[in-house]
Amino acid sequence: MDEPETDHLPEASLEGARVALLSWYREDHRSFPWRETTDPYEVLVSEVMSQQTQLSRVVEAWREFIERWPTAADLADADRAAVVGFWTDHSLGYNNRAKYLHEAARQVTEEFDGQFPSEPAALQELMGVGPYTANAVASFAFNNGEAVVDTNVKRVLYRAFGVPDSDTAFETAANRLMPTGESRDWNNAVMELGGVACGQTPRCDEAGCPWREWCQAYATGDFTAPDVPEQPAFEGSRRQMRGRVLGALREHGELELDDLGPLVRVDYVPDGTYGREWLRELVEDLADDGLVSLEERKTSTVARLRR
């Protein structure tokens, strides 16, 4: 089996990617109420509700659910039919999830003395809690999980670092990337990246993706992924050209604009339509994003990646 591509990246590059992603997430991210709590019961409810349900629909249902049954003990005392009825009324998917959540609340109350376990393995003892949900609750409630790997995370890792389409490879790469002691923010951040910037149709520049400097897809314009089998129509786009600039500077270190141009477009001509003026504007955009620096010399302009 192929090794995850991250195994071939120097640790300095991985550290830069870690810092960039966490800074991007902490500066601004979508606001969901379950991101504002570390209560394991509230986190578990959000995870169960979010299974195959759009997050925009989950928000109101989650708030109403927590208002009606604010603790695991309250849910355990509830009539199971009422819980299932709530689930049905809010179109939250399979009713078995409501039954399992009700039973898990009973287990916490009666078998765990009202205290949620904090380890992923122990959380899996709760009814309906599999490895993914257990790890998510451990991460978001206790900052004590491994890297979460869902469809969004796989898409990001496949595109950014060329991780092979293998569950084992994705898990290995995700855990290598995650900084020690940061599972709460890290897992939220990488899922946010997949949901906001690196969706099936990517929004790299619009969302200010913090991984553009390292991303193979951004450099090549190939945004296929395990859940995106056909290449989106980005051939010749500005996004693709920006990616080629970063890829060329990563490979060559620093380049004068006229040496960089042909590596970005084969039809580059210094005084042409796609020439020095066009390239300077492209590189200045990257400089404004903090990805590239420009140095004016006596007879030329030199570009390099910003460190």
C-alpha cells in the first residue's frame, strides 16, 4: 500500500500547515451552538443529529432538544415515544438514532453514575456510539480524541497532500497532521476547511484557504477527490494560475518574473496579453494574501514564497 503523501513532507512544512489552519479557524469560522460547549451530552446530541442531516436544519432541532431535555438524566427520564416523536417531527433521519440516544442517556445515568466517559474506547460502550462518534465526543467535549476522518476530511487530505484513497492512509495522515493536545480545535478546523473552502466545488481563494501554499490540487488545478470523480471546470482559471505560481516557487525557491511566467503559462510572453503585467498582478494578489513576497531589484522583480 502506498504511504500517505504527508510521510514525504518535511516536519517544518507540516508545522507550517498546522499553524496556518488553526490560525485560520480561530480567526473566523461558522458559528454552531455545539461549538460553544464542552458538555459531552450536548456534543453527543449534535453528533447524532448531524448524521446525514444538513447542519442548517440541525441547529434549531438541537436547540429545541436541549431546551426540552437539558441533561442526560432528563433524557433518560423521558418517555421514549416522545423522543422518537421529536425526531420524526424534525425530520432527523432514522428513528433508531433517537432510540439509541435515549438508551445512551440511560446508560450514562445508571451505569456511569451520571458522568460521561472521556476516552473514545469507553464512549463506544454507549448504545449507538461507534468509533467515529466516540472520537468526535472525546475531541470536542474533552479535547482527548484522535483525528476525526469524515468525507470532508478525506477530500481535503486527498487534494492537499495526495493521500491515497484508503481509510488506513487517511487515518494515518490525519493523525500525523494533528498537533498534540489540539484535537478539539484541530478537528473542528479541518472539517471547517472541507465544508467552507474545499467542498466538492472548491472556493480556495474566496474562503482564503490556509493550505494553498502546500496544496497539490491548488498547484495543478486538479480538484478531483474520492467524492468528486469528475474534474471541476477549473482548467485555465485564475485559481489554477495562482496555484502554478506557488508550485513553481516551491520547486525553484525564488524566480524572476520572466523566469516564472513560462512555468505558469506556456503562452507567456513578457509584453503579451498573458505577460509581465498580468503575472505581476497575479503575484501581487498572492502577496496580499501573505503567501508570496516580491523583491524589486535593479533590473528585475523576484518572487519567493513567504516564510
